[in-house]
Amino acid sequence: MPVLESTDKIAPKSILRHRPIGDSPTGKTADLPPTVSPIVQRASRSRPVDVDEPVVEWQHNGETNPPRAGAKRVTTAPKTLLHIPHPKTRLVKSRNLRRAHPLFYLGIGMLAMLVLWLLLSAVVSWFTTTLDDLRYGRPRTFQTDAWVGHNEQTGMPSHFIAINLHRHIEIIEIPGGDASQTRIYTGPQLYGVSDDLVPVTLNFIDVNGDHRPDMLVNFQGSRIVYINDQGQFRPMRPTERSQAEQFLQHQGQ
């Protein structure tokens, strides 16, 4: 069996001599296999040296790139880019609100209830004051007629006027309609800021069982009893207080 000698070995491609594809220096095409001959020459574009057309500067966030060499510098007005929030930011904010502590919602609810209570209190106070203005006027005045047995022989009842004058309660009595016998009873002094708008009312009930109607002065949920004694009214004595209170409780007054 023949054996190949070392001279018959195939040379590697790295030591093959370069053979150009283009024309040879003699003007003839080099002898190449038909499979590697170029069909279309490689296209190339030369870069112009002088550019006559204006080059518009590109701006981004207020930074301007310097023009290239040979180009005419054109100044343009800066363009402001619109800032569009990323949808991811909104999603993160909504998630943070959802993850708020439960005490946060409790505080918001308590604050809303406090504001609502203040508004309702203001509305109720305004409504009550307006209603009292229509009924009692300013200063607060209450008038009524009652048969108390004082100079009523003419057949006319006595006329009473209760007035809150600058936080001082006064009761005026005109016995039997005779103004010449007018009496004035001094009541308590009020000291509150808005007590000058407190209405005062009167009613007449026999609290001691002597068959003569006594005068009850009502204001701010309180009540003062004047006893009908000897043709006029006098303040109730401490010894008469228990009897009067029992009678009023029995009558549901």
C-alpha cells in the first residue's frame, strides 16, 4: 500500500497568497473561477466637504449639540417638550393610598363628623334665634292677660309684660287695665354672653292652695315663683318652697 510522503501534505489556507478580485495591473481580469467573480461593483458614497443647506440644531432638555465643521449655524427657538407622567407613577400612588393605615381613615371620619356637628349646631342656633326674633322680638318681650284678683272690679283682667332688658328680667303688671296702678317686679340678672336673647314667659298657677293664682317666671329652663299676697306678688319664702315644688311635681309642671 503506497504511503504519502511529507511533501504530499495539503497546505493550510493561512499560507495561501492573496489574490485580488479586481482588475490586474495589466488591465486584464485575473483568472478566477466563475463562481467567485464579482457581478456588481461595490457602491460607495463620498462625503461632501462643503454643505450649503442649513443644519437645524437638535435640542433635548435645553442642551444643544454644536454644529459640524463647514455647516452654517442656524438659530432656532428652543422647543419645550411636554412632560407626560408615566402611568407607572399613577399606579404607585394609587397603591400607596390603598395601603394607608386604618387609623388614617378613622381620623378622616372623626374630622368629618366634627365638621358636620359644628355645621348642624350653627344651623340649629341660627334657626332658634330667628324663631325667637319672630315671636318675642328684641329685646325679648312676652305679654299676657290673667285674672289674679288685682283691681279687676271693672271686669278687665290684669295685663302682664315680661321683658329681658340687657340681661335683666323685669315684669310689669297693669292691674285691671289701670295704668295708674302699674307695678314693676324685678327679676334675676343674667350674666351669659348671649343671655340678652333669652326669652322670658309667664304662667299663673295656685301653688300654695290659697285659691289665688301665683305667678311663675320661666327662662332658660329655670323657674321662679312669686306668691300672690295682699293684692300684689312677692318672692316665695324658703319655707314655702317645698310645698310649691311638691304641688308643681304633682301637676307635672
